[in-house]
Amino acid sequence: MPRKLKHILKQALLTAVQVNRDKATGIMEFELKELENIFALLILGGFAGLPSPPAPIAVELLPYMERELTILLARTDLSQDPLATLMDMLQVD
Amino acid sequence: MKDTAFFLGKGGVGKTTLSSAFALELARSGKKVLIASLDPAHNLGDTLYTKLNGQPRRVEPNLDALEVDLGEWVERYLEDSRRQLKENYSYNLALNLDSFFSILKYSPGTEEYAVLWAIEDVHCRLAPDYDYVVFDTPPTALSLRFLSLPFISGMWVAELTKLRERILERRQTITRLNPESPVAASCVDKDDDKVYGKLSNIRARLSALATLFSKQSFMSVIVNPDDLSVYEALRIRDELDRLGLPLEAVCVNKQGVSDAAWHLAPELASLSRFDFDFTREGIHSRDDLARIGMKPLVQLFLKEGKKR
């Protein structure tokens, strides 16, 4: 029984630590996604009329940008309601 | 050391004729020479009286020549990108890949890049077998664009590299603080990140081309005794100045073709000047080409080449 209790306590502690870690890095992850989004926008911006490097450079980088493209597409959805995204990140209900 | 020569100028001034005569004079003086035409409308083979293609072909004992097939370079480059795109994307994001790439063939900048990678191929793969390489260039607009690309694209790539470094630093920090974060599954090291690797690779290639243009190349501009070609030569000089590429000689071709008044602009008069008379009988063989008096320009080129 004490062994099981010890295990439960350990799991609870680990969960609490992980929750705190997630909270600590949440804003950094948001910032990272913004940077990755900007990177993708800079590479592919030419297609939307933004200043961008010459198309051949974009084409050379394109095969390795799957993650950035996924973020770019997700960000396109979020851009409809940026205030809600900000409130969500700051955990304001 | 300057072991590469470029001849620039307005369309029709005689770039192909003078660059062929230059390569011929160098070859007949005992140097091993490759002349490559970058002009999409090739006529180097006609000038050298030899049928040419994309691979070096022997014209004379010390002279090989080729005509770069830009269409083939565009295809090769797009095919390479298409293959990598198919290999790397885990889901089928690019269903209409083929139609996308067939449009890219006509995208602004693609032809200039094809010229650039063709020059790189000649410089890295073929040039080591020769003492000197001579490039016959396309008319001014395309030439200036490909000459400026290593510098302009280099700035873009440098900025993108900085941004990528910031992204990788953030990923590293997040992974250290929270190893369970989904970010930990992505690349965090410069050595593993393929985008960073590709950027470094493009940067190194552009930098090598910038060095080739600025330190290893002898640039000459060709004019005719008329104001239009002189105005264009001035624009070439200004653009090369802006890029930090030294222009070293001005060749006045077809001297005596007309009696109309003209003058060489003072900005060009400060360069080493070489005059070539208009040959009324025409040029009908390589021996005729060799007689147009290229020796003084070749001597200046060899002298400049030894300086560094």
C-alpha cells in the first residue's frame, strides 16, 4: 500500500512539474511559432505579393520546410481572431 | 589571380566576335583556353566555325568551346527540387506538383539562376582543366542581372540564416527547459537542421561566385563608334561600380564603320582602350578572327592576371 501511495505521489509531483514546465515554455513556444511563421512568410511571401528572396532560392528551401508550412497554415486560421489567441495564451477566461 | 574574362556590351556590338578572337589569341599563344557562351541565342559556334553543344568541344589544339544550354539547366534545377520535395514531404501536400514546376520554369529570376549555376559548373568542374576561361555573355539586361545575383541573393540568404539561427536557439532553450515539449521533436542543432544546411550551402555557392566575379574576373565592355552603345556601356560601368566589380577595359569595335560624329564618354576614357577596325571584307575563318589585333588586350589580361 505505501508503495502504491508513493507511486501516486511521485506521479502527481511529476505532473505538477510538467504543468509548470509547460506554463514556463508556453510563451516561448508561441514566440517560436511566430518566428517560424515569419520565416515561412519570408520564403513564400512572393506568392502573396510580399518582398521575398528570388523564387529559385525559395524553391531550393521548400523541400525542407514541412513544419514551417504547417505552422503557416495553422496561423492563417488563427489570424481570423488574433485577440482570442492572445487571451488564450495569457489564460484569460 | 584573374583567370576568367567576361565581355559585356549592348546587343550586336560584337561580343561574340571579340571574345572568340580573344580566346583564339590566348590559345594560339600557348595557353589552354575554354570559351563558353552564356547567350540564350547562341552564335559562338558560327563564329568559331565549329558545331557546339553543352559540353566542351575541341576547336583548335589549345581551344575548347561550349554553348551553355540554359533550358537544360532550368530543367535540371527544377527536377532536382521536385525530387527533393517528393522525398521530404510525409503527406501529399503537393498534388499538383508538376503543373507548379512547369509554371516555375517561367518565373522571374529562373533564367538568371540557370546562367549562374551554369557559370558555377564551368568554374568548378571544367575550369581546372584549363589555364583560362572566357565567357561570351548575353546582352546587357540578362548579364547585369546574373552578375548582381550573388550579391543581392547573398544579402537575402544572410538575413534568412540569422533568422534561422534565432529559431534554432529558441528550440534549444525550449527543449532544455521542457524536454516533453512537441518542439523537442524538431531539429534543434544547426548540424541536423536541413533548412540551415541548405541556407549554408546556397550561401557558400553564392559567395564563391561573388569571389569569381569580383576577384578572379577580368571585365571588358565593348562599344561601337555610336552613342547608343556608349550610353549602355556607361550603365554597365555604373552597375558594376555599385556591385564593386572592376571594369578594366573598353573595346571600341567596328571603328570606321561610319563617319558620324561620336565620342567616348570621359568615364570610359579612363579605362584601357583597345580599338578594332571594321573589316569590310568580313570575317570568314578563324584565321580572319585571329587577325583582328587582339594581342594588346590579351597582354593586358595576362598582366592583370599575374597581379593577384
